[in-house]
Amino acid sequence: MPGGNTDVAVRWRLSRHARRLLTLALAGIFIATVSRRPEFAGAAAPALLLLAAGRGSRPAEISVAARPSTRRAFEGETVTLTVAAAGAGAAAGVGAEYGVRWTLHPGRGVDPVGSPTADGAATTLAVTPERWGRRELGSLEVVLRDRWRLTEGHAWVNLPRLDCYPRPAQLDTEVVLTRLPNRLGEHAARTWGDGTEFSGVREYVPGDRQRSINWPASTRRGRLQVNMFAAERSQDVVLLADATSDVGEPGSSALDLALRGAAAAARVYLDKRDRVGVITYQWGGAGWLAPGLGKRQLYKIIDTMLASDAGWARGAAFRRLPRAALPPGALVIVFSPLLDQRFVEALRDMRERGFTIFVVDVLTVDPPARPRVVDRLARRVWRMEQQAIRFSLRELGIPLVHWDGVAPLDLPLAPYTRRPLVPAGHRR
Amino acid sequence: MTRAVRTPVATGVAATLLGAAAAVWCAVPVISKGWAGFALFVVIGCVIASAVRLAVAWIPLSDDTFLLPGPIRAWLTFLRVVRLPPWEEGAVIAALALEALHPARPWHTAVLGAVLTAYLLTVHLADSGAPASTLSPQVPVLAAGACLLALGAGAGMLPAIAPGPGSALLRVVAAIAVIVAAGLVLPHISTRRG
């Protein structure tokens, strides 16, 4: 259902109350006939009259509207579902003639907030998605009851789909390159320019603006001095989310952390007016989105991460990605558990091609500890392999930090956010 | 205890008391012929099970019990089982059968019919959580039903025109015909008034 009004067929049947009355009536008449005692027929009379008098017209179809407050929500966010039933003709009395009860049957990965049932012709229900992904909200059961509650009409409505975005990690700082492209932005570059960050004074030359003269410095030195400011530039950032391995508890797995970290980084860099793109690496290929600007880019990036399994890029590899996906001089921030050797090789390849790479390790679990000697040995070998992978990346000059998903992402990034990151192939 | 909580509890207790009254009313005087003992056992069992069902009706049932511990799964299974059978229908049928095993006593049977009707209406109120005032539109119908109940009891007290089973059956058919006629006419009257 697209969220508008939907006509649904109503299936009517006797209520439990009516079935009880019917039992009393039929049992009374049966015993009266068998035992030839008319007083039993009299005992059945009230129930029979109630059943007869409660008959009425029953609509075969009603119109149901179910509108979620949003089609896009973050993990744990409450989505309100406004539902209303209406009808025409025999169904015009929905709400007045018939009582309406709504029962929400949430879809997989969606939890009801509070009671999943509500009464009234128009009411609200609330749900919250547990985990990121494209979620079916579920279905809605509508029960119509006549005024004497002798019959019940049942109808089912399928609810629309909800795009649940990963909850962004806490991140307020950003890693910035030392060499930035010559494009206006908000990062203070090492070159002089027309920014707002003071970077020094120099002697006045004809053509300088009078308002930039630093009068205290001029007085001290005896010659006119002018203020210099750092140029403000933007950078290209490509977020690389490794979706090849999803290990750990659902909700805090490596892929969960990778997507939350990437979402947080996308938000921070887009707020700083950088161009941000995304590549999702997975078995059999990679999905990508070229760097772009603006608020909409954030949603595009998250949509790309959610729909990474679709699109023409299936089967593509880094070597085959178009130039727009990985612009030269871009900062590549990688969120990966580093479990897939081919992905590590791809990182090495990118580094050799001159990209500046920054790796956030999101592996938070170890293989299970078992008492057998072989298992212990395998676990030890696995750990040594992991250490070797991380060592080899550091040897290549790739900064690598570990993030557990609990602490703010600012903490592991702190050593690299205080000073600019030297691009690949350059020395200070 | 708030009024919203007190009302279903009170109606649940009232339904149980009415069920107990119906069981006692149809059982006295205690007889031992035929299936009387079994019918009495069924009446008592169904009334008790119905009371338990009403008492635990507010507890929500979880669909996914696979990962729950054993005692909780057993408790949820008990809840599911106790809600499934039609206990009230069983109690009504057994009570009427027990009453039929007694010698003919028309007014006694009429009172039992009234108690059973009240029992079912009270169970319905306890199930739905609705106040007793929701039954007020049904009062004229119930009054007509009470009249027919009295008529049936009166027909039972009339002496047979002639000896033999045919005469008794004729009385029953006449009583049923009156009730069916009332049931057919009453909806039209109530529609016109509405």
C-alpha cells in the first residue's frame, strides 16, 4: 500500500459472544425437542432473540488509510503510524455503528512501541525499527464489531516499506589532508588566501587592502605590515565500507559499525562542505556513488550503502571503477574488519596508486574460545594473521585505528584530527 | 485500584459467581441416574476453567517463544491452552443436560435459562472490558426474551390435552414457533424504532 486510502474486503463471522448465545439457543431447542419439555425452548428464547435482533447490514468493503510519519528513519527512531477507517454506503457507519479495533503485526526487525492494539475509527500506533535495512512495517488487522458485538468483520492491510538508516556514530571532528585541491571550502589550507584563519603578517606591498594592515605590528616594526590568512579549501572524501564480512552480534556487528561510522563521517564532511562519495565493497563487486555536495548527498550515500547489492556496478572491481568514483587526491576512509584478504590487497593496490587511505578497524569479536588444543592453536594463528595484516598496512604508511562502536568515533580518530594528514607520496 | 481496572475484575468475579450459581441450581437436588455425575463434573470444570481464562485474559502472549526458558514456555503454553477451548459453551450444554436429567420442573428450568443468559452476557462484558451500560440498548430484547421464557415455563406447566408423546411434542413445537416468530418480527420493530 503506498500510504493512501486502500479499499479492503471485510470477511464477517460470528463473534465468540454470538457463538455462546447460539450454543445456548440450539442446546435449549434440541433438549426441548428430545425431552418434549417446552420450558427448555423458553430457556433458549432470550439468546435466540438477541441473535435475531442483532442482525444488521454489514459492509463488504471499507476504506483504510495507514500513513507512517516518515518513510526514512534511523535505527531506534520511533515511527508513528496514523490509521483511519472510513466507508461509503453500508460502511458509512464505521466508527459510529461499528467499533474498530486495530492490531499491528510488525514485520521482521520492527518492534511495536507500547501496545500493538488500538481502538477507534482513527488512531495512531507506533513502531521502531531495530536494525538498518529496508524493512517491511508489517500488516495491520482491522476488526469491525457491530454495536452488540455479535459479528466481527476482519480485514488485513499491508503496510508500506520503511528505509531504516544506520544510526550515525558520534563524530564531531574530521581528518583533513595537508594538500587540498584548489576549491573553496571550510578547511584551513597551508597556503595563504582569503580565509578567516590568521596565519601571520608580512610587509605591505602596493595593492594590498588597507583594512588588512596590522597596525600594532606596523608600529613595532616601523613599516607597514599586513595580516595574512590561510586559504580555505575543501577536499574529496571517499568512504569505503567493507561489506564482505559481517561478524559479531546483530546490532553491533562489523557491518553495523562500518555503516554507522560511514554515516557519521558522511554527515561531518558534508557539513564542512566537502565532496563525499561512497564505495561499498562486497563479494562479487562494489557499489559506488561519486562524490557530491549537500544534504541530499547524505541520504544518497546511505541509500547506496543499503542498496549496495543492486545496480550496474555488480561485478565491478576497484580497477574498473570510473574515475568519478575515486577522484585523484581524495581522502579514502575505510571502515572494515580486515578479514577478507582480497580487500586488504585492494587497499594495498589503492595505496600504490597514490590514494591517501585511512583505515578504521571495526572488528570487535574473536573466534570462540574452545578448550581443544587444535582450536586454541587455530585461534592463535588467526590472531597472528590479523596482527600481520594490520602491521603490513601500517608499514605501507596507512594509518589504522580501532573503533569498538561504543565509544565516540572522535576518540580513536583524535591523533589524526589534531593535525592534517600527509597525503601518500609526500613528506613534510 | 483504578476504576478502569476494577470494572473487568468485578465483571469477571460476577461471571464466575453466576456460573457457580447455574451449576448449583441445575445440580440440586443431587441425582445419581444416568450421566448426571459426569454432567455435573463438566459444569464445574468448565466454570472453573472459564474463571481462570478470565483471570489471565489480560496477560499478553508472545508469538516467539523459541528462545525463552522452559518454565516461561510452559506458562505461555498453559495460557494458550486455557484460552482455546469454549469453556462457557461446555458449561451451558452440560448445565442444560443436567437439568434435563431431573424430573420436569418448568419454573426451575426457566430460572436456569435466565441465569445462563446472564452468565453469558457477563462473560462477554468481562471479555470485552465494556461497562454494563453497553447492554442498555438490548434491554427491550432481553425483556421480550424474559416474557418468552415465562411463556415457555407456563407451557411446560399446562396439562397435556391427551396422553401420549404426540401431545407433549405439540406443546414444544408451539413454544418454538412462538419464539421463532418473535425472533423474526423483533428486528423489524427495532429497525423501525431506530
